[in-house]
Amino acid sequence: MTAPSHPRPQRMRTSVPAVLALGSNLGDREATIRAAVADLDAAAGIRVEQLSPLVETPALKLTGVDHHAPAYLNAVVVIDTVLGPHDLLDVVNSVEQRHGRVREERWGDRTLDIDIIDYDGRELDDDRLTLPHPRAWERGFVLAPWHAIRPDARLAGHGPIAVLLAATTDDVRPYPDSGATHDAARAEQFEADEDGGAV
Ligand code: ADP
Ligand code: MG
């Protein structure tokens, strides 16, 4: 077969799925997370496919769990994006800044943190970006809301998130006012945890 003589039309950039985790422990946490999700959906090249239920977790500092710090609200969004991973990080950082994120202490209190958890299963490590997010595999506040909306998801290099979630002992609670439906099995587990006291 001979090659076509006319130039091929430029291919549309195909979108890929990605998973973002949002967290807030200052100000009106729920309003911030919901506004950030709307901002992400409005950003060029990003479509928010699904928002997880909100969960509440005690603050985690470099020194461990800090019950004196305000608790976090966390959520996960599954998006479709035509942006490359670094362009996606630029958008994520600009949404953080729009919501008053101030970078002071590492893992310090913040109005909004958005992390890229997974980008189409890619593994990558450079000075700006590590994929998948290097601590996602052990973070209940990422795995629980992600599992609630994508129970069959896998984390590149780590395997099924259901297995990873089962191994966590983080104190992750459904956020009562979110109005979202929780995954039934996970909700039962939350209740069992509450009956059995702290883990
Ligand atoms: P943390 O999320 O660990 O609390 P920050 O939000 O302050 O910390 O992020 C610090 C830096 O981490 C960012 O400037 C960003 O360049 C880098 N980073 C590396 N990998 C990722 C990722 N997967 N998602 C978001 N940021 C990342
Ligand atoms: Mg971050």
C-alpha cells in the first residue's frame, strides 16, 4: 500500500483518566473543597467525572497524628484530562493558590491541598512531580474515598486499592453533612470501627 499523499489531519489529543486528592483543615473546609472541584471542572482541559464522599481525618504532621490541629476534610475526584501531568500540576497549584493556600511548614495546616494521586497509571519522578503520589498507597484518607467511587481501581506499582485500604489503620470517618452516599461496605466498616473504639 502507498502512503496517502495528503497530510494527515492533526490528531485530537485524547484524554486520560487521573485521580486527584483534595484536603482542607482551615476555614470553611467543605465550601473550599466544593469550590475547588468546580474550579477544576471549569479549567481548560479538565473534566471532573466523579467526586467522592467527603471524609474527615485528624491532622497528620511530620511528627505523626496531631489531635490539637484542626481535622481535615478530604475527598477524591476522578477526572478526564487532555493536559500532560506537569500542566495538570500547574492547574492544581493555581487552584490551591486561588483558595488562599500559603506554603509555610511542610504538612502544615492549609486551606487547600490538592495532590495528583494517579495519572493514567503512569510512573514518573522528577523535581516537580512524583507519580503515583509517593504516600497515596498508605493514606486511608486517599484510599477510602477513592475506593468508595472506584472499588476496582489500582495504584501503579502497588496493586488494587482495596488491598491497600484494608491494610491501613488511619482514623477516616464519613463526613456527616456531605449528603453524599457512602459505599455500603465501607460505611459498615466505619460503624464497626466506631463501636470498637479507636484503632
Ligand atoms: P504535601 O502535599 O506533601 O503536603 P505540598 O502540597 O506542599 O506538600 O507539595 C509540595 C510539592 O510536591 C509541590 O510543589 C509539587 O511540586 C510536589 N509534588 C510531587 N509530586 C506531586 C504529586 N503527585 N501531586 C502534587 N504535588 C506533587
Ligand atoms: Mg500537596
